[in-house]
Amino acid sequence: MSVLEESPSDGIGGLYPFLYAGRADMDSALAEANRSTAEKAAEIVRLRRRMAEESGAELAECAEEMALRFTSGGRLFTFGNGGSSTDAQEVATTFLHPSHGRPLPALSLTSDVAVVTALSNDVGFEVVFARQLAALARPGDIAFGLSTSGGSCNVVQAFEEAAHRGMLTVGLAGDQGGRLAELDLLDYLFIVPSSSVHRIQEAQTTVYHVLWELTQHALDSISVPRGHRSG
């Protein structure tokens, strides 16, 4: 019996059945994998187009507001949980160390393990981002939070702290926006209309990269006087 024909444990076999299919079933398993991949790719394309149509103008407006904060000495603080924590780090890195364009001051509040674990252990995980903003942020800075569900308590509390401190508040959420959609203190909230965590995070990645690009263009417009533009 070949490796592919061995009987797997129910757990692994349930997760990756195509790895354990018999040779006679391999063609159908690969066809199903191709179909599923094409379906998911088409879904994220539709979501990105919908976000562009429904939120394009607001993204441009948000970028202009962020550019104004940056030119006035503002800094970007990003935060999120789980996969959104990784995205928060990517947002900060994109602004701070861009492949092109000007670098901008940005910090992910999920990066310092010592701070995150100390606050979680000594105070509570629900304030792990709010306490950092209380210590580091000032009026004119930017708070950028991500949550696929929109219901993360520590993200909500961080935005409440940010609004209290006069920061520009920008949120990314999925589905119907969760608790973030209920807040009346967010300056901008971009909701990806999907119930799939995977599609939400893929679309959010597009949103924040577009937001970075638009911010760079807005900074150029602010820096170059209207009468001195070429062309």
C-alpha cells in the first residue's frame, strides 16, 4: 500500500482528505481543489471591487486626513488581535519602511511582547492597547485598529482612549462591523461585507495598502504648492 493509500487518523483526514485519497480518487480531489481555489479567488475579487465602489471616496478622504496629521508631526499607532495583530504590524511597517515614497512614523502596539504580556498579566488584556495609547499618544496622532469581527474588547477600548486624546481614529472590520459599528466616536470605519474571516483579512490587506498609497499621494499634494506643480 502506498503512502497516499494509507488510512489517516480521522482528525488529519478530515482536514486534508485529498492528501489521503487513493490514486483513483486523486484526479477528482485535484479538480475539487482547483474549483475551490477559483471560487475563493473570484470571491475576493468581487469583495475588492465592492469596497472600491462603496468606500473609494471615503478612503481618499481618510488618506487626506492622515496626511494632514503626518505633516503636523502626528504618528500612526496600529493594533489588533491574532491575524489582525500581524496585519497591524504590516500596516506599521508599510508606513515606516515603504518600498518607495516617504517613510512615516508608525508603531504597532502588538510588537513589544514584554509590554503586551506585562499589561495582560498585571492589568488585563482588555486594556493592552488603551494603556499604551495613554502612555505614548498625543492629540494629532492616528489610531488604526483592525478586527475581523469588530467585537474585540481591547480594540474598542483603544479607540475610546484614542478619541479621548484627540487622535484620528481609523477602524477596519468585517461582516456588519460588530461593536465598532456601534461606536459614534470613530472618524472612519471600513467594513468588509463578508462572513468569511479569510476573505475579510484579504480584503483588509488591500484596503490598508490602498490607504497607504493614497496617503503618499496626499502628502505630495500638501508638500507641493499648487502653482508649482509640473505638467
